[in-house]
Amino acid sequence: MPVWTQSGPGWRHSVAWDGDKVHPLALAPTHMNSSTAASEFRALLDVAIDAVVIIDHRGIIENYNRAAQRLFGYSAAEAIGANVSLLMPEPDRSEHDRHIARYLASGVPHVIGIGRDINARRKDGGIFPVSLAVGRIPDSDPPRFVGFLHDLTARRQATEEQQRMQQRMARVSHLATMGEMAAAIAHEINQPLAAISNYAVACERLLEAPEPELGEVRGAMQQIAGQALRAGEIIRRVRSLVRTHEPRRELADINELVRGVSALTESDARLHDVRLTLDLANDLPHAAVDGIQIQQVLLNLIHNAIEALAGAAGDERYVIVRTGRAGADEVEVAVVDTGPGVNPALAQRMFDAFCTTKQQGTGLGLAISRSIIQAHRGRLEYRPATPHGACFVATLPITQDAVP
């Protein structure tokens, strides 16, 4: 707990900051002279790891410790006597004196006693994040204030690097899933290409006739155009799921996201003799999500469900994707299969990174899928299906403006 001491004739007043408010610790007589008391006070300030800045009721800096000098780049001689707004970027710099005046007039604190993260400004103009805690010094008249500032730059950089690493891992996992589906995707694209080839041969034969039937040729050409559009749509869906993009959240129709993934996974289901069914709720409110990321999660869950049915009987090979409301302010997407379900011994750690039962699996799919859903302030959970099988449920919050 940071502590500082102020001395006067015949007394010494110590206070401490606990992250919430300034507390008086002691009011005791002292037998040291004012020079010794000032030296003690200076030593207490300078030993603090975090920056400590003391200002008066006008916002003028009275004390400014060594940590503050290192943090902001201003020497004590430059800072003491200057307005504390010197250490702030806009708009805080222009508004700070008004905030102090409002507090002095009303006595109602808006920042005092409340820790918060803000941006600060160095001497060279650089802007950086800090955690700020401000308290009023007890019994000071006119009021004086002490602020503790902790540099958050390293923590912020670590968080951003963790997010970048998570995005890279998500991409690796997603590309691995797409690689596993490559045969089904190739089969899906091959169908319209084969149709285009057949219609083209038919056109050639029709045109070789002494009196070509142009109506039939026109019909064949229309079929070629339609099949080319179908192939292009398949390629577009694949590209949208594998392209690198900056995370961006916007209101999205969850049912449309499910339909988009379903169109891509239907070929995978047919290749494995699995029936894929959609059970989508009507009037489902939109959710603020990154649509590509949510589709990546759904793609992984549906592909896992299809693979889980490898040993199931032919008449029980179903995967159902169901959407619905989950309370007043959430929507959920459930992927249910009729396979053997998840081994109870594995259920407790299936969302851990590198946990897999596949010989060629990365073990990252479920772990990254859960992290994506959690980043959306949602939940990804496993529930055993009845009478058998697995059910993975992704729950996402909705915005109040999106409620029908």
C-alpha cells in the first residue's frame, strides 16, 4: 500500500492509498526538524515504484517523484509549478481544470476515489496507457490531491500479443479443418464443372447439325451460366472462411450465418453418408458478432459432428443444427449428432488446447472455438444428447436494440 507523510510544527501526518481512497494512518508528534521531515517525505515519494503526483486545488503540481520523472520524461524542476494537465493528452488536457472546479463547487467526486485506466502524455508527445488512482488528502484546506499512476504499456502489449497469437492459432486450426474437408469441397466444385463440360459438348453437337435448334442451344448455354454461378458461389464461401481479416463485429442474423456454413458442409455430410438438418427459430434477434469467426466455430463443430458418426448405423447418422432464444438477452446455436457421444473421462478437458482423439488432429479446434465465443462474451458448452450423441451449444449475447 503506497504511503506518504507530511510534517508540520510538532506533528506528522501519514496517509496511505489502498486503490480506493486515501486513508489517514497516524497523527503523531515528531521531534525532528522541518528539514528532516521534508527529507523523509521526499524519500518516501522517491522509493515508490509507481509515479506519485501531488497537486493543489488549482491543479498545480506540488510534488512529483522520481518514478514520475522516468515515466513522463519531465524533470521535477519542469513539472513542479506547472498545471497537471501537462501530463494529459486531449481532450482531458483542456477539461481538467473544469473537472476540479466542479468538484470544489459540488463536493461530488467523479474520479476521486475511483481507479480507472486512462491515457497519459509524455514530454515527447507519446501517448501511453496508465492506471490512475486519485485521492483527496485528508484535512487539507484548501483541498490537495494525490495521484498514483501505474504504466500499463507492457500489460497492454502482452494482451495484444496474446490476441494476435490466438488469431494465428485460430487460423491454423481453421485451415486444418478446411484441409480435412478438402475432398468434400473438391467434390462439390467438381459437380458444376462436370455439368458445364457436358452442356458445352451438347452445344457443340447441336451446332454441328445442318439446321441447329437455337432454342436448345440457348437452354444449354443458360445451364452453363447457372452451373458457373454455382461453382463461383462455392469458391466464394470457401474464400470468405479462409481469408485473413481484421476482427470486426456488427449486427448479424445468426440463422443466415448457419445457412452459409450449412451450404459448405452439406457436401462433407453427403460424402460421409450423414444427413444434415437445420432447425432454425423464427424471429431470432440479431447479435453483434464477427460473422466470419462465428462461422469458423460452426464449421468446426459441424465437421466434428460429422466425423463422430463414422461408426454409427446407417439409419442413425444425423447432425442437427438448431437455433433459438436462451433467456431474454441471449441466443444459442446447438450442434447435435447421433453418434456415440463424448467419453466422460475426456469431457472435463476436451476444451483444453492439444486435447484430441484424432490421429491427425491438432487438438486446437474446440479450444479456439471456445476462446472465440468467450471473446464475444458468450459460452461454448458440451451437453450429452438424448438418447445418445453429443450436443455442443454456443450461447451469444444480443444487443437490446436488436430485440424484436
